[in-house]
Amino acid sequence: MALGALPDYPWDEMAPYAARARAHRDGIVDLSIGSPVDPTPALIADALKAATDAHSYPQTAGTPALRSAIASWFERRRGVPGLGDDSVLPTIGSKEFVAWLPFMLGFGEGDVVAHPLAAYPTYEMGARLAGATPLAADDPDSWPSTTKLVWLNSPGNPDGRVLDVPALQAAVARARALGAVIVGDECYAELGWDGRWASEPIPSILDPRVTGGDLTGVLGAYSLSKQSNLAGYRAAFVAGDPALIERLVTVRKHAGMIPPAPVQAAMEVALGDDAHVAAQKALYAARRSVLRPAIEAAGLRIDESVAGLYLWATEGRDAWDTISDLASLGILAGPGHFYGAHFPEHVRFSLTATDERIDAAASRLRSRGH
């Protein structure tokens, strides 16, 4: 795709539905975007404030303290021991990393970038920005020989599915057989809800059970936006193969892609505190317990959604029809069309609304079901 031929931003299509939802007598309940509504924890905000004397250029690779905090967090929370300073890298949020990774790794025309069938749209856009070819495919055996980069997303956005260790092993083995880089986008990993994931940690692509202790060609990306309410901070990181991290650091030095020093200080504190993460998860669990039965009472079936920040639902008709009906109730959700061509009858509900707005949505949905 030639520069200048980029598609319109899909969320612009939501404007008329948003206007209709805002006209509801009790106001809009916006469940369309996963943007946190709860406050940034005070200990993190205080760390940011304390670091505002940032007169020197920050370090692209992250401060030693931040790199150590990232490695310690991976060992403590994700079961990934032994990451060195050369295996971790902070990023300016995760979206820029996803969008620019194919370019930063030198992929382009003739190269395939594989991603899930139900997918965060930036996987596809990143491939197109680099001149590569995006391919939606969940089955590793269907990835062609020209595949150079593979995106996994577990827990998935929008569908909330989780890849267990055998599934991750199969994907990594196939990527290695192809000589492709494989990346796990894992930013919802603290939000497991159903079945085994209600009590069992969601595995990382960097888990030694997956990699055999060899990180070659493997990266794991994570964002603090969801677990720590830091979406406005643009605070994320990637870890894995030291050779790939070295390449990314070099490119980012040339391009000036550096997380601000106060944000790096705040990330260090956030990564060292688990209490605020547990508190935030409890808030989302309570909202989910209200919203999920109301969606089902309104006649929608919820698929997957065993983890993550969303409920992935369908009533068996075109998603735009469902979006239109929901807007008449003052509820805004996301159409499945935005997440690839394979789920045109699904809609995505986000848990990121206040308790009061979640209660309002549930009441309206239950009234629809009667």
C-alpha cells in the first residue's frame, strides 16, 4: 500500500451511533473503547511527580532500575526467570511498538506478517505501513514459507481467548521452522476470569515451558495501560531475544523513540507493586459480573471471553444492526467488522466504564430482553 493510501480510521464510522447513544435520556454508556476510567494509583502518580526534574535526555534502553524492574516482574508475575538487561526494552505504549515492529525489523515487500483471525487492527496496519502482506490465520500450519513475523495475542483482543502452553509451543515451533520472529502481545494477562484461568496464571510466550529456555526469535510485549490505569502515560515494554532487543534499541535510538524519564520512573514503581493490580482486577471482576448476565438476558451469546477486558458477543446477525439497536438504548459497543473480516456478526463490550454506567447498561439490556 503506497504512502498516502492509508484507509480511513475505522472508529470514525461510529460517529452517528455515538450521537444516537448520547441522546438517550439517561446519557451514553460507552463500552466501545478499552480506555481505563479509574484513577491512576497514587503511588505511581507520586513517582511521576517526583521525577519531573527531567533536564537530561532519557535512556532509550531504559534506566538500569527500570530494566531490572521489568525483568523482576516477568519472573514474579509471568514465570519467566533470568532475563538480563539486554533482554528488555521500554516502549512508548504498546501500539507504536505493534505498528512499527515490521519496519523496525526490516520486513517489507514479499514478506508475510501473520496475526489472529479476530485481531487488534494495528497488526494488519503495521504490516501495511512496512509494505509487507498481512495474513489473518490462527492455525500455525497455514502460515506460508514467506512468513517473517507472527503476532499472537493471549488473552485476545477482542475475543478474550487464551493460548495454553501447548498452543504456544506449537506456534513457536512453527515460527522457528519458518525462520520467523514470533511475538506474544500479552497486555491482558493479569485478567483471567473463567475455567482454569480463574486461578491459574495465563502463560507467557517467554515461559521456559514454551521456549525450552531459548529465547531466539521470540518476544513478549506488555502494557501497563490496563493493569495500572496508565493509558495516558504511554507505558509499555517488550522482552525476549537479546539480538532482537539490540536491533530495536538501535533503531529507536536513531528515531528518537524514547519513553520520557518521568514515565520510566513511574513504570519502575508500578512494576514493583502488585496490590494495585489486584485491586483493579477486582473492580473489573465486579463490573463483568453485572454486565455479562445482562448481555445474555438481552439475547446475545458470549463467545470465548475467558480472560481480558472485553465480552465478545453475537446475536447471529450483522454487527452493525446490533450496534444500531444498542445505540437506541444509549449503549455504544464495537462492531466485529473492526477486528477483521471473519466475525461480522460479533460485537465487543468493554468493561472500562464506571460502576454506575455498568449498572445503567445492565438495566437497559435487561429491559431489551423482556
